[in-house]
Amino acid sequence: MTSGDPRIDSGLLQLADRRQRLLRAGLKQSGWKVGFGSASGMALLGLDAPIIGILGEFEPVSAGAELDVAGWVGPVVECEIAAIVGRDIPPGVTAADVGEFVEAWAPAFEFADIDIPPSDVTTVLAGNIFHRGYRVSEQAQACSLADIASRRATVAVDDVVSYVDDLTALTGGLASVLVRAATLAPQAGRLIERGDVVLLGSIVPPIAVSTGDTVTYALDGFSAMHVRVA
């Protein structure tokens, strides 16, 4: 099965090659990330649905650890919802059923380096959508998809606070995003499998950061997460 977009198909093939090289180097894949799912992000790359990248076990940034961006070109922090998968998700799963495959939900940070202009979807996919690392809250909760999507959040960069009343305003519906990830994942190397973390896109525009910045992300029902840029 292909995406129907030759640019995406080519990029996923290159991403699959990248994944194989990382596996040979000792990477254990820990999940997937979704990117460019906002209306502006899709328009930038001429997409009608988001694209995916891979997560690896060496990439999580532990709570309390500073984010070291030395050598990065355009560091950003994204505040996301993570799905922790309870059983393999097959391609072709419907939006009505996909929530049944999720064991728990949690807030998460993703860290990315926009080191080239995001203008060509094939190049962006081949580079794993600028991904550099992530952190998932240790307080994952078993709840329905509708429950997690109905919550509110606050995001602060130092003393500048944003209030998010609709977690899906930028990402699109969480079910449809997860279905999209399940559809594309086999082209990038394998299914979404039990135990995978899937980052479903940023609930606020990517936050450009520099040394000394602190980002705080508080999702209703969870303790606030913090990351300081070193």
C-alpha cells in the first residue's frame, strides 16, 4: 500500500532506509511521531494529511534534565499528546475503532531542530521531520480518546502563558491522526506495535527556544512538565 503521493512514498522509502541504518547501529525503535498536521503545516508542504517519523529508545530526555541545543540551527519545543499503544494497530483501522488500540495517554514534549527550510516533503521525511528527542510524562492515564481530547492545557515560555481550550485545533482529531500514522507506518518499516509511543502533533505552534528559556506544559489531570534549554 502506498500513500498515493509520490513525494511521500519516496520520502518514506528514504526514512525506512534511515531506520534500517539506525537499527544496525543499535537503535531500538520506541515509536512514531506525527508532523506537519496543522493547516499551516500541511499548506507549507502541499499536504492533505500529516506525515510520520520514527522515535528511538536513545532519544528520551529525562525529567529534570536540561535540553542541550549546542550545535543546533533552529531548536524548537513542541507540546504534544502521546498515545501509548496496547496492541498492534493494523493499516485500515477506522477512526471509530482506533482508540481501542491505545492503552494510555500522556502529555509529551518533542524536541526538533529546523536545520533546513521545510519546503520539500521528501527531504523532510528523509530527515525524520527534524526530530532530535522527546519526553513523555510518567503519569500516563488509561482513559478514552474522547476524554483526553476534551481536556485543556496551558503552555508557558518563561512568564508568557498560552491557554489551549481545544487540544485538537492544530493537530486535527486524534483518532484521524492515529489512523494516518497507522496507514503510513508500514512504508517506513513496520506497523505501529504494542508498546509504541506515538506523538500526535503539537497542540501549540512549535516554540522556538534559545539558551536559558524554560517551557512549561500543563495538561489537565497531569502534573506540569518543564524543560530548560541549556
